[in-house]
Amino acid sequence: MMAPPSSHFAMRTAELRNQVVYRGPGRYELPAASRPEGEERVAIRERLRGLKRLLRPAVEVEIGNAVTAFLAGFTSLRGYSDDEAVRTATEFCKKLRPYPAWAIQQACDGWDPRPTGGDPRFPPTPAELQIAVRVLVRPWQIEAGDLETILLARAPQEYQLTSEQRAELDARFASIVARQKGQHRPVAGIEAELPDHLELLKARGLGGLKLSDTTLAKALGRPVSQAHPA
């Protein structure tokens, strides 16, 4: 069996895994400053390769040998016919097919029905033995999954604006600020462009004659007191 990782390696793996952000199926992100590089990345890859070898499923002959020897130790099965023994062994083999040989062998060797009140004359069900095997491989599967996720995780993509996009956003922002300050009201803008009636009449005159402010005020219907002196 593969040796457990050093405490430092395990702590570093946990630290990295806690920083991974799930973004969707098969997509993970890890802060750029935390992503493993160089020797650390090589060490993680090497550890992952070892774990995958450790978790490689057993071949049929390995499963068959372990199951046959395991079942032969139960007195309740000694009266089985050949066909019954084959069917029983086949059910166990189907359940144990995804697991490595070492875990199957350990589960068979360490099976003890007494803690659950079982009868030692009778074997466990295929599902019960599968659970015992699963308990043995689960920690290694979790570690392998963590390391694979860390290697797959990418740094978050920082969106960079082009100069044209930035200029467009700056213009929009300036327009919003102007409206909030009351500097971009269409009606006010139109009114500001209209000339003052009094000044317009003074400039044009009437028949080429310059009109006094009093006369212009009367023409516009304004009180004479509001007219400017000529």
C-alpha cells in the first residue's frame, strides 16, 4: 500500500483545496498567487500518479481468488452445490469489480461479524463486503480527487478592456454624472439657446431705428420699470 503523505504535504493539500472555487462541471478556479508551480506541482502530479496506481481495479482472477478463499471459511456454505457456490461467488465478484485487489483482500481478511451481532458461520452479503472495501479505499479516493482538482484549477480570468471599450465606458460615465448634476437636461439646453427677446429687438431695431428700452418693454408687454435704461 502507498505510504501516507507527510504532514506538511497533507496540510498544503488541504490549504489549496479550501481555496478552490467550483465554477461548473469540470471547471475550478484557484487564486493565481496560490496555484502550485514548479517543484510543488511536480510533487503533486507524482503523488496523484501513485494514488491512481493504488486505486487501479483488480483483475478478475485476483477478485475470484480472494472471494473463493473468503467464502470457503464459512461453515454454512459447505453444503452448497457447485452451482450454488458459483452463483454466490459471482455475486461477490460483481460487487467488488471496481476496487483494487489490496482493499478486497484486506476486507476479506479483516471481516469480523461480532461487532454487529452477526453469526460467524454465515458470510456477509455482497453489499456488506463492498461497504467494508469502500471504507478502506475512500480516504485515498478523496486525496486523489483533491489533488486532481488542484491541478485542474485555473486562475480567475481578469477581463481586460480595449482602449475603445474603456473610452466608451468613460463617456457613458461622464454622461451619467452630468445628468445627476443637472447639466444635461434637453429642455434647459433648448431654452438656453433661445435669444432674449429684448436683446433681439434692440439689435434689429424697427425700420432701421434704434429703439429705447422703454419702447421695447412696452412692445413686449413688460412693465416699464423692468426695462433697462437706454
